[in-house]
Amino acid sequence: MSGPVASNLVLLSDLPACAQGTKVRFLGWYIDIDEYVTKTATLRLKHNYPISDPPVIANLDIEHVLERIKELNVDVGTWLNVIGYVERRKEKGVFVQAVTVWNAGNVDLKAYEKAVEARKAAA
């Protein structure tokens, strides 16, 4: 019996290296109300890690989960867990088609970063 394809746990900064169509899970910070593009139902998420690199911005297409997003009451400063598929587009940047999005709550960011890095090192 087969089920859905598992997602790959990655840091938001790893998204540019992910292949088109890769199913990913990552954590991103919805930093500013201006980071939502209503015309395209796109949230722009950030995670400034590693700090030594310029932050990567993920353009998260939430059109298919828009109803659920409204229930979350996404506020500025909210950390979000995301599962979605990496897309390659003509525009420059990182694009992810959301499958599901949920509030990460009070996340221990340092522990999360350390755990993901450890998982990457073990692979």
C-alpha cells in the first residue's frame, strides 16, 4: 500500500537548492503585513538563518489553503509551519505551493535550527 510522499524537513534558506516539485516542510516568519500580496494570494516568509548570509524570502502561494489561513488569523510576527511543493517560475526568487500551513506557536528557534542542521549532517 502506498501513501502520500513524505516531505523533506529543510531550513527556509535551503529552499533555493531544492529541485522543482520537491515536497518540503519548513518554518518561516510572517514578518510584515506588507509581505502579503492579495492579488496572487502570496505570503512572503523569512528566516534569517544562517545569520552570516542574506535572508532568503520564500514566496508562499496560499491560494489552495486560503480558507484555512483565514482561520489561523495570521498576524505579523507569526512563525508558520509550511508543507508544500517547490516551484520554479520565470520570476526571480523562491516559490512554494502550500499544501498546509499552521501556526508554529511559541517555537524554540535555536533548538529548531540545531535539530534541522543535525538531521542534515546525519543524512
